[in-house]
Amino acid sequence: MTTPSSTRQTIVQLLSNMSDAKEIRSYLQRFSEVDQTRFAVIKIGGAVLSEQLEETASALAFLHTVGLTPIVLHGGGPQLDAVIKERGIETPKIDGLRVTSAEALDAARDVFIGENIKLVEAVRKQGVSAHSLTSGAIEADYIDKAKFGFVGEPTNVRLGLLQSIASSGAIPILTCLGIAPGGQLLNVNGDSATRALVGALQPMKIIFLSSVGGLLDKHGIPMHSINLASDYDALMKADWVHSGMRLKLQEIKRLLDAAPLSSSVSITTPSGLVKELFTHGGSGTLVRKGELIHTIAKKEALDRARTEALVETAFGRKLTGKWWDSLDIHEVTMSASYRAGSILTKVDDFIYLDKFAVMDDARGEGLARTVWRRFTKTTPRFFWRSRTENAFNAFYHDAADGSVKRGAWTVFWHGEDDMNAIAEIVERIAAMPPSFEGE
């Protein structure tokens, strides 16, 4: 099928915002290595369908155009609330679940099918094949008919059906309707439906599209990343984590506990989806099951062999024999597996980020963002340099307060605003001896 000019223009615009094409290629290769139905499950809230339908369709079309087929599940809560109110139907909630009478189920069916058709048609207008699945893919059974009415809990996902649609070149788009033994439709909670799909598909990515674009910190700013292994307990104890955010964190943890270690959850806006998936910096909140991150103050506490292996593998170069001996450690932030870490050193009157290294197999896991976030909290003022052609410089430019090119190097700084001090330190950093052989 020919891609319309509108979709091509969107792709060109998105790619033009990525300063290094190596980023998108590396992530594309990583995502393309898994089975089509295991790339991603995308959950779209009803509010997003009402307010950002075209942006959502464009983002899904982009993924399909670059060879990726997400499994899409959408809700319709706000729309259903409006229809229920209009029809005068009583739908109390018990334990967070909407009691669904026969009349309420009719309303839910009408709303979900209507929203499904709108999304499918919007994607097709982008020149991409999409297949409507309003029932049949998710099998369910009554939770408690006497208590909740026609509310179901997923019991099975028909993988063969999803795989057949994906292999035909279409994006499967599902609603939150399950089908019970005997063919009865049941209203299925969106989180429960998402969990069922994740459990069955074991996807690499789990994506929630929202108008907010992430989980917000205590200042109301979207958090870049959350490492559940190191952050979850502290977040659940924080007084500003309550109500919907608390429930969302608990649900995300439950999702990731049932998914492979390599899986992650991204919460972003439709327009930010591509940047979140294909760039180091991302655009929303990335949540990983993750691993513990250690802060180390003494070189003796580091495993030298594993540290050198991380740096040499990440940079693809052999370190000089003098590198380790010359390190005057200020602080090292290292993942438990030695797959990502930062090495801050003391250089006279300033702190120097000697190495920021991430293994290729850890890219996209959020380890880089977690390590960066950790050490910049404890060391807000530091300098570093990078080869000007380094593909990671897009991330550095976003994170730095400023930069300047000096020969083969670009020197960056963070937390410093004294231009006289910056000018003098930049020259010293540019003249530093090489860390790798042959530089």
C-alpha cells in the first residue's frame, strides 16, 4: 500500500528532529529482532482518542511504516460516562470496577465499537492497514455476576488470531470487551485487559498513551525514568504519591513482574511516542523492572576487570594501560550488572565525567537515564568531553547546560555559569591525554 504524502511528511519531520540517524537505526534493529506481535502492546486511553486522534493515528502509522506492528488496545471511559449519563443508566463502582447491567453493557458495546471504528479509520487514512477486533481476541469469564453484573476477568488471549492479523500486514486494534463461554460479551477493565495481553505476548515494550505524557513528580513535572528495583519502595512511601498515581505504579509493577526482564513500560503522549521509543533521551516516563544502582566512592570498591570491560565494550576501543592508574575517583554510579555506569573524577578545581558507558544490550532499558539521574543529583556541577561524531551526543546536548567544539572534541558542562571559569576549563579538558589506544 502506498504511503500518503501526509504520512511521509510526518516521518520526515520526526526523523529531522533526531540529530543522529544512528539512534533510530539502533533501536529499530533491536525492536525488529523480536516476533511481530512481541514488539509492543499499546494501551490508549479514551481521553486521548477524543483529544488526539490524528496524532495517535500518525504515530501508529509511523511504527507500521518502519516495519513494526504494535498490538493496540483502547478504552473509552470518558465517552462511556457521557453516554451512560445521557441514557440515565445507574452504574455504581465497587472496588474500582463499574457495575455493568445489561443496559450499561449495551452502552459500553456501542461506545467501544464506535471508538474502535474511529481509530481504525484514522489509521487507514494514513495509508496503513488496521484490523478492528471488537470481540473475540480476549476470552473472559464473570468475576461475580451477582455483584458486578456483566464484568469479566480475562482468561485467555487468542494469540493465533493476533498473529494472523499482524502477519497479514495489519495493526490489530482491540477494545476492552471480552467474550465469555457461550458468546456473552463482558465489560473488561482496561488494566486487566492490558495485563492479559502482556502475559500472553511477553512484549518488549508496554506503552500507555496519555494526554499528560508521563508520571509526574512532586513538582508536577514528568519523570524521565523509574527503576523499580531501586525506586519503587521510596516512591510508595512518598506522601505525594497517592490516588491515581499510586494505583498506576502498582499496576505497572504488576505488569512488569509478569513480563521478561527486558520489557519496559513507557508513558508518553501520541506525538512523543516516536521520540520515546527511538531516542536515548526519550520524551515521557520510562519504567523498568531494572536492577540496583550502586554509588561507589572508592576505586578499591570497583571491580576493575568488569569496569574496564564495560568501558571498552561500550566505546569499542581498547583502554590505555595508564587509564585505570590515573583515575582519582570522586564518585562512581554503577548498575549491579556492570552494564551501565558513570565515572566522575577529581581534576584540581572541577569534577570531570571521565566515562559514561552503556552496553549495547542495555540500550532502551532506561539504565542510562537512571544512572544519569542518580549522579547528577549528588554532583550537579561537572564537565566532560566526547568525540564530536559520537552518536550519544544528542543525549549529551539535551542534558548539558552548554558545549563548545575543540578540535576532535566537544566539551560539555552542567551546572556551571561562570563563563571565565568555563573557558579555562574547556581548554584544559581538550588538552587531556587520550583514554584509548590510537586516539
